[in-house]
Amino acid sequence: MSVGIFLNGTGHTKSMHRRFVDSSSLRDASMAALLRLSGRADSARFDAAEPTRRTTLFAAHKEIAILERISKGYKNILTLFDHFETFDSIYIITDLALGGQLLDRICQRGSYYETDAADLIRATLSAVGYLHDHGVVHRDLKPENLLFYTLESNANLVVADFGLSIIDERIGYGKPVDMWAIGVITYSLLCSYKPFDQDSEVDLIHAIVTADYKFTPVEYWEDVSPGFRISYE
């Protein structure tokens, strides 16, 4: 069995390692290290936030609260196993999804057939429906936050990264923003590019607010059913 550690900053992991048998590095980045450990849990990820960065610490506590509320036993949501704090870090123990991001698969594969895209969107809608039923709005749905457990083509898809999520939807954007994001993801799955990809932030916001997107180049949409385009129009 394996466990992963995702470490933001320079938190100490010595006390954690006593709980596990072995570790190996999966990924290193400027502010993060992802490790795979052998131990008592099936598979997990550790997230550590430095308390000196108050916004990061607050976000970690908020993510824990949300995951505790919604993540147990739902197949399309990253599962929280445990969490604990040391004197300088917070550790969030979740599933380890080694199949990569949906974004990676779009880049590698290009566009999806409608039937395959429908399966992925159905799984995403199922997860989002579960979140909304429990009073949680994700607010950051995008291909980078949709993960696969394995590298298999039919691997289970899970929603991850609840750092921007809220429980009280009266604060900021509510449930409609999740549904809008699913529409953007669906568009990207079917043509392999984003509906909104302006050069400047001002132009991007204007395009989003005015729904300024097109089904071009035409050849990218020739195999997509007219019903899909009509539903967007």
C-alpha cells in the first residue's frame, strides 16, 4: 500500500515518517514535494501549509473543513483520510491520484468523442451535484483539478483541490459558477481548446461576460452533433 505527501514549504516530515515504512520521491517543485510512502493507509496525499503565511494556513483549515463534510465514500471526489498539525505545518491526507490531470489527457489526446466526453462530464456532474446537495460550491472547476486515479483510459475521475471552495454560497460566487465551468470543460473536451482565450485579462473578462465564443475552426466541430452547439447557443 502507498501514501503520498504533498508538502508546501519546508514542513518537517520526520514525525510522519514514523508511521510509514518507506518513501520515494514522485515529484519536486519550487514550493512542493510529492512523495510516495509505504505504510498503513491505502494511498494518500499530505498537504502542508506554513503557518507564517496566514492566507495559506487559513485556506488549509478551510479545505479540511470542506473535505470532512463531503469527501467520505463518494467515488468522484478526492477522499480525505486524516489530517494533523505539527508546530510549523498542516498535513492533509487524501487519495493519491497517479493518473494525472484531465488537462494532460486533453493535451495528449486532443479532442474527445462525444460519448467519451459525456462519460467524463457525467462523472463531474455527479460529483458537483453531491457537493451542491451538501452546501458546498467548488468554484475552481477546470481540467487541472479533475484527476484520474490511474493511467488507464477508463480510470475513475475525481474532483480535487477545494482551496477556493465555500460552504456558505452567500459569500462570493455560488452554484451557477460551477455549472458554467462544466460548460467550459465540455467545450474543451470536444475541440481541445478553450472557448475563451483572449490575450489580456480585460478582453478575457469581456468575452466571458458577453458570451463571445465561436465554434471555429469549422473542421474542429464537424463531428460534433448539432444538438450540442444549439444547447450552447
